Amino acid sequence: MYNAIDMPFPVRIVVPASILAAIIVASRPSAPTYSGQVAKILFDNCASCHRPGEVAPFSLLSYEDARKRAKTIAAVVQERVMPPWKAVHGYNNFLDERRLTDEQIEILKAWAEAGAPRGNVKAEPRPPTFASGWALGAPDMVVAPEKEFHIGAEGRDIYRNFVVDSNFKETRWVKAIDVRPGNPRVVHHVIVFLDGKGRAAKLEAKNDDGQIGYDTFGGVGFAPDGSLGGWAPGLRPHMTPDGTAFEVPPGTSFVIQMHYHRDGKPETDLTKIGLYFSKDAPKRTMQLAWIAQPFFRLRPGEVNQKVSLKWPVPVDVTAYAAMPHMHLLGKSMKAWVETQDGKTLPIIYVDDWNFNWQLTYAFKTPLKISAGSTVHVEAIYDNSKDNPRNPNDPPKPVGWGEQTTDEMMLLIVPFTIDGVSSFRK
């Protein structure tokens, strides 16, 4: 039999259209399926928030959940709106980086364009399970106000402080906290402070509005004895690194500061705090550095206004994470260390700030900072009419304050002091 190229005359092979179409389809790369690729991406990167009882508005634990929102999923991941991860890739390295690869984004896009095929149902991975509603499992202790707090429909944001006695007879060491907002519709963020001198209880006793707790402007009304950290939407709790923990001496009260955002109708809230203890005293006491620049005024109409600060490091420390904080006018925040010998150590860079996603970024490798170094923080704000998040129309001067319509410039850094086992001794 002759091969076509050896034939001395032209040969025309006629192929039926149906067979030709089948050949073309077979030659195309197969579309991703839910069971083959998509479910694992969603379970690994989205399910921690997109599940019943969490802050996300819908679940992504089943094929039907994902299929209904396939186009939306493809759109928000291409824009890198989801999953919420604002730290610039490559400027320092972080644990549990919720940043999809380009390949994963293309898979979700192709899946949506193909009509969200399911694939082999029997091959679908099982949805992840979450113990007892707490991300780290059942806490060793749960603290909460005695009763619900009532939030009115209209008015300014509320900063309410609830005082809960620890009743500790000996020092306890806290490895982590988790927060279960009672009413996610109005809970904006939560911070847990420590009071070992009874000052918060005295402030609460002066309150005469008929509800538990007390209001403040600017902190909790006194200089607290420490903090265990806090919570904001999207924040994942983490255990402190081995050999470290937060110290809570006997007789300490927890001061739970709640930032409430009114939603136009009467609401109630009873938020709970889960504590996870270390069985043994750690080698290093964890603390929080609140690196802030409160002395600024943002001029109306300006798009890129810079606010910066320098913070001298007085002793050798080890830093473990960073949490930037700004409000609605924030655009970006960058922080780094300048050592005495001129080296630059990156801390965090968020180039697309979003007030709705205030995350703590845990360093993959703890950062050693020697005494005499300087921490630099640089933030950019947009107080123009073109900023869709600007709460003022027309724009007006804005300075430091606790209302959402005010501004802040704050970097929170968990750290330990090298060579010191307890900072209270």
C-alpha cells in the first residue's frame, strides 16, 4: 500500500462531518472538572470562611454550592479579590499564604467557561471538617460577657468594653485565642486586653446606660497590662511558635473591646473568646508592639498622601508576624527594618488595602531585629472624591480616630525580647 506522500497523483480523503467534529473535540484539552481539580482548590483556599456559621455570605462545601457561583468565583479570583490575601508576594515570606497560583486561577476560569462540569462524582474529595465550630478545635476556656449587648439601629460606631474576670489563681500561658462573633452583621473587630489592677471594673461601675460594659474613645480608658490580640473578618487564629506564649498573671481581668458597626436596625450581640493554654511555662513571653503614628491630617482632594514613622528598637527582639491597620482612605502600607549596618529587612507590604480584610501575616521565618535598628512604616491614603470608599462627599480633612470615618496608621507586631523569659519579672 502506498503512503500518501509516495503516491504519484493527488489523493482526496473524504471524512464525514460527525467524525471530523469528534476528532477536533478529542484534540482539545479537556475542561477542568469539579471532582478533578476545582473542589480541592476551593476546599484548600475558600472553605475556612465559606461554610455555615462563618463570615462569608455563602458556603462552598458542595458541587451545587460552587456550580451556582462558578462565574462569580472565576471573576473574583482573576481580580485577586478572593481569597483575601493582601500581602505582596515576595516581600517577606508568610505561613498559610492564601494566594492562588496563576495555574489555579486559570483552572477556575476554564471551569466556569466550560459550564462548571462536575466530573466523576465518586472521585470527588470529601469536604473538610471543622471541629466544634472553632478553627483550632475546642478551646481550653471560653470567656464572654454575662449577657447580650443591645445595639441601636442608627448612630455612630460603638467601641464597647466588656470586663470578664479570669479567676486565675496562678499564672496561665495563652498559646492562641479564637473569636466567635455572636452577630457578624454588626461585629467589625474584637481586641482582648489585660487588666491586672481592676481599672476596667471601676470604669464599668460608673456606666449608667443600663447595659453591661462601658464605652471609650481611644483604647480602653487606661494603659492596659497587655493584650492577647484580636479578630477581624478573614483572620485565622494561629498558635504562637514553640517556646512562646502570652502571660496572664493571677487576678487578671480580660477586657474585651468590641467595635460595633450599626446596620440600620436594632441588633444584639454576645461574642465569645476561646483561649488555648500552654501546659508549661514558655521560654519567651509573647508581647504585642503597637507601632502607631497618630499625628497626621489628611488633606481633602489629594490622592496619594504619605504618612510615615520611624520606630527605634531598644533591645534585641524576635518578631513573628505583622498586622497593618488603616481605615477607608488607606491605599497601601509598607514596613521594613533598617539595621545599624545599613541592611534592609522586609516586614510587610500591602499595596491594595481593604478595610474589610484586616489580616495578620505570620512570618514563615521569625525576624531577628537587633537593638539600634529602626522600623520604618510608610502608609499612603486617598482622600479624593474619586475614592469610592471615601465616607465624605465632598472630602474633608481627616485625622486619627476610632470611628470608621476617622483614620488610623498602625502596625501591630507580635514579638519576644531575646534573653528574657518573662517581661513582668
